[in-house]
Amino acid sequence: MVSAAHIRALAEKKYEAVRDIRRHMHQYPELSFEEYKTSEYICRVLDSLHIPYTKGFVKTGIVAHIEGKNPSKKVLALRADMDALPITEMNQVAYKSKHEGVMHACGHDVHSASLLGTAMILCELREHFEGTVKLIFQPGEEVLPGGASLMIKEHALKNPDATLAIAQHVFPSMETGKVGFRAGMYMASTDEIHITVKGKGGHAAMAGDYINPLVSAAEIITELQQEFPYTIDADGVARNTANHIPTVLAFGKIEGKGATNVIPDHVQMAGTFRTMDEAWRKASHEKIKEVVEGICAQHKTSADINIIKGYPFLTNNETLTNACMQAAKEYLGADHVEELPIRMTAEDFAYISQEVPSCFYRLGTGNTSKGITSGVHTATFDIDEDALKTGSGLMAWLTITQLNS
């Protein structure tokens, strides 16, 4: 049986190669569903490792396989996303993005580089694990409908059929060398709410000649806040007051484009609805529509309501996640493994978590002493690159412990 110390040594040995991969990907980021050069680069690395793969899932996605002993015994899928964000990088580093206005500001370069590092390690240990490792390099995590859902539709989890799945995500608020897990419900579903309230525009002084849509819009926001009251628990999570289900309903945009003396003929509103219960999610969509239509009827306005269903909630299989958490303690030490609170953010790995027993965990990438503290989706996001050792090594250890269990 291969030891954790052996895996750590291999992760150290592969570190410079993994770091170089991450830096290359960071310099040449590509937006969601446009990861053509990124996909070609990953394929070249897989070729150098003599790992067979199939490319072209959702145009840029890749699925590779590493077979151990008894390949059909168990199939573990490891997923990494590849896309970047439309952000102009402000870091002054040697590997700064060369694509103006595009940046790996959510760490997907770290995820893909770490998974390739895991592949390097596993290639040397084929005789030490049972089953098959399915490596999934996924496009388009950042935008709907999410690359995970599309890859599933194109049977990326099939042939051979995945029986388990694991993924990791950078966590800049956690120090490098640490990881975090949460068994059970972990991340929320996410839906976009778009409402256009229509009235009748006119001169603000001529009150009898117009129907002000801003009045309806203001009342809609106020009423919806009353329909979805919440309290904040000790972990900072908003829970619906009536049923205690984690719930967020928030509007971040209202645009009327009138003036001090101009009443617009319509108002556009946009917000988000997030929760962790599918029945409540469906009922809430209907309640939102009911409130909007009722208020518009009172004010003789009308509304176009478009609720775009986004990613489902992400649930971590308790048996798998608890086993991974214990294995992480063996690999890193118990003081480097944390239990996480639920999050109202969303992830399209949720689609995979609803297909097969899954574990989605957090990889610490921050370093306060080095000033590496910026959050994801910011122009100054970066990582302590030592996190790549944990990112590749721990995932290899989790893979072997699961496939041999």
C-alpha cells in the first residue's frame, strides 16, 4: 500500500512542472466555452504523459482515463474547470494575463494544473490502486447553463460509468496547506430574476397623464422582502424565518432611465434567488410571480417576468465526504483540515453531485504573511503557489484511498 509520505514526496517532485502549467494557463486565459487553446494545451500535457483521452465534449471539454488494477472495479471521476473571467488583471507578476480583459480570477487554472499534477502522480502508481480514474476537464463553469450539465448530456460520466466524483476549488480566505470539507448540503441553487415593469411615460408635472412604473417597482421590492423574511445564523447564512431553509432573495439592479421631470415607460429590475430545497425553490418562483402580478394590477401597470433557473444545489455525499475528510487528516494532519459552513454561492459541479456520490472541497490558497489575500473574481486575485503541492498531492491520495476502499 502506497503511503501518504510517498504521495507527498511525489507532489514535491512534480511541483515545478505543475507550477509551470498553472503559470502558462494563467498567462493565456480564455472565456467560458471559448477554451480552445487551453484545451489544446491540456491535450499536449496528457499526450506527454501517455494518458488516453477523448476531446470535443461541448467543443473544448476533455475526458481522460488512467487505469489501475482491475479497471472495472470502481470508476472515480476527478473534475477541473478551465474557463476564465472577463476581468482585467492588476497583478504585476511574471505570469500576468497576456489577454487584455480576461483573467483566471477564480482559480480554474489552479484546478486544471492541480488535476494534471494528480495525473502525473497517479501515472507512477498504477500498480498501487484498483479501478479507473476519469479525468474531466470542463469548459464554461462561470456561465449558464454550465459546462458540467452539458458534459453530462454528452455522456462524459459514462463509458466507463463514474461511480464517485471529487472536485476541489480554491479558497483564498484559507491559508495554503489547509483544506475544508462539509458533508451534506453545501452550496445553494441559483436563479436569475428579471422583471420589466411597464407603465406609461410622460412629463412628471402632468400626474394625470402617466402611470409611473417606478412606483410599482419600488413596491415590488419592498413586498418581496416582506414575503421572504430572514434571520442570519451564527455562520452568517440567511434563513427564511418561517421554514428556516437557507434562502437569499436580493435585487441588485433597478433601472428606470427617466429624469427629474421625466417618467419612464418601463423599469427593469434584476436579482437573484438562492436556496437549498427544490420544493421551496419552485414554490418561491410562483410566489415571486404572484406578488409582482398583484402589485402591477393594483397600479394599472404590467410586468414581464423571467426567472432563469440556474445551477441546482450542491450536496456532498456524507459517506464519501467524511471518508475524504479523514483521509485528508491522514495526509495533511488534523490541524490542517477544517469543517466548513454552508455557502449561498453556487457551483455547476452541483450537476455532477446529483448524478453520482460526490465530494466538493476547498483548497486553501491564501498567505497572509505574503499579502496574498484577495478574493476570487477580483483583479488582484492570486495564490500562494505552494498550494499546488496540496492541490495535486491530496487529490491523488484521496483517489487512491477511495479506489482501494
